[in-house]
Amino acid sequence: MKKISKMMCLLLALTMVLGLAACGNSATSSEPNLAAAYDKYLADLKWTGSNGTLTVALSPDFAPMEFYDVAKSGDDAIVGFDVLLANYLAKELDMTLSLKPMSFDACQAAVQTGNVDIAISGFSWTYERSQNFALSDWYVAGDNETEQSIICLKENEGKFTKPEDFVGYKIGYQGASLQQVLVEETFTDLDVDISGVYVDLGTAVEALKAKQIDFLAVAQGNGEAIIANAADSIAFTGFQFEIDEIYKNNVCLLNKNNTELLEKVNEALGKALENDYYTGWYDACKIYADISTLDELGYDDQGNKITE
């Protein structure tokens, strides 16, 4: 399985996130700082540990879970919900975090070969993953997994609401993803072209714009982020996949031999769930990705949660 370099990941992601990244860190007096709430959470989670380095693979083409802010540098340029989660885990384990950006399928291969400790990249539970990895307990990432959708060019907005509507068309998706599972389950027995497999979502979005595919299957939150950056050309079809409960939250992927680390990760995830850290993180990342406004989620321009 071929991996792509960090620089190539950046170049592939730029098309989808450049506009949103510029908004995130170039606030003016009339333009709120979309990164403010996220930066507050990140500052609290940053940690230099005494128990070595936690290497985390992720694919930064999946806003609001992980994406690039090109106004920042180094690991700080990779932002999103899973980045906050990775920092949180490193802090709980008293380790120093090292992020390893790579393609979505390469993240999974890196865990299997032991090149990274863990992969955190919006992974849903699937049977295949349960056979090949040690899967963490679930963590909750807002509506990003509970709702799965299909996006299209603006001209087709709201016109495709049931599986039969897609007969004769081509649907794209990211390879080795939950969306691939859902597309195959939903459309295999229909006359629908499901051959549109892409390594990264940035390329898939460009293929949709170029009419190389007619539709693109995405997680709801990711679709909202894509549309926020291309509202004049991309929209939701009106179709929602039926989602089994087992797919509705995310998991971290670890090597099957790394049972000690899995136990520690699960303990930390349990603490995060008990203390409801996830809601604030996801809200901040939806603002950062320009999916939701400050007013909608109750934050001020400095990234503080409004409580009154």
C-alpha cells in the first residue's frame, strides 16, 4: 500500500481547506476569529510528557475531524477534533505527542506495521477493522458519524432522496472508509456505478466539481465543511444513509499486540466521556471549519463559551 508524503498530503488538502483556513486565523475587527475557541482547548491540552512519545497517524482531509490550517506551521498546522483528542490522550498518558499525517488507508497500514502507536482519523467501527486492529472504546464526535450523507453539484440539490434516484449515476467515496461500506451495502444491487474510489477527499471533491463523478458520499459534518467552502457549487442531495448503531461513533485503531496502550487509551476515553469534553471540542471545530457560526454555538469572538 503506497503512502503519500506529508507535503503531498498538504497539497491535496489545500484545495478544500485553504479558504476556510484563511478565515480561521485572519480575523479583523469585523470578522470573528474562527480558531479562537479551538486554540483555547488546544492550549490547555498541550503537554510535554515524561513517558516517551505517542505517535499518532491521521489523514488531514476530513474537516471538522482533521484538516490543515496553512496559516500555522508544524504540527499546529494540523487541526480538528481528532487533533484535540490526540493531545488529550498524550496528556493523560504523560507522553509527548507526535502527529504523522498520511493518507487514510496509510494510517491503517502504519498501525499494522507498528510505524505509529495509534491512528485517530474519524474511524468508525467496521467488522473488517475489528478483525485487523485492537479498537478502542467509542468516542463521540457530534453528528459526524451519526449522520451520513451524499453531496452533489448545486444544480442537483435536494433532488435525490432514495436509493433508486441514483440509478444510472456514479457515486464516489474515500477508500477504506465507512462511506465505502455504506455505498456498497446500499447500491450494489442497483444499476449504480460505485467505482469512484479516492485516496483522499480533497481529490474526490475536485472530481465532483469536474463531473468525473456525479455524487460523493460523506459524513454529515464533513459534508457541511465542504459545502461551507463551496456553497455556490456543492450541496446536499437530500439523501441520508440508514446507519446501524454500531457505526454511530468513532474508534481509535491500535495494533492488536498493543494491549497495554489500549487499556490506557480506554481509561482516558472513559474520563473524557464522563466529563463531556467531546461536546465543547466538536463545537469549537465546527466553528473553526466554518460549519456553524459563533452565535449558533454560543461563543464570543475570543472563543469563550457564553453562559449567560
